Amino acid sequence: MIKKLLIAVLAIGILSACGGEDKVVEEKIKKEAMEFTEEVVDETFVPERIEYPDAPGGGFCFVYGHYKSDPKKKVSVTVSFDPDREYYHANGMSDE
């Protein structure tokens, strides 16, 4: 019983640590999207969610959100990234 409990606690700890790293990557992706939007259209971008497409090679995502000044205006920013190299680069955006 103790062995099973110890294994469960260890598994939860490992999964929690991995989730923490993902949160750091997501925050860096969101920050890059916000800075890019500020530079390109001089608007404050409010990220809502990130989608990672199932494309071969990966390394990019779409950050969906809206402008702070117009919450109804939907915006998407494309961000290329490589966490191992600390590389985060927004390279396009679209809005409705």
C-alpha cells in the first residue's frame, strides 16, 4: 500500500513539474504575441488561448485573443518557437 502511494505521489510530482515548464513556455509565447501586436498595430493584445497545430516539425502556434480597446475584435498571432534555444518569434497576425 505504501509503495503504491509513493509511486502515485512521485508520478503526480513529475507531471506537475512538466506542466510548470509548459506554463513558462506559454507565457513567453503570449508575451511575444503581445509585443508583436504592439509594434505592428500599436494596440494592446489580450491573449485568450494558444493552439498548437498538428503539423510535421511543429515549432509554431497560433495565439488567439482580442484587442484591449475592442474586445469584440478577434485577433490571431502566429508565433514560431524553440524552447531549447530560447527562441520565440511572432511572424504574422490576422484580425476579423
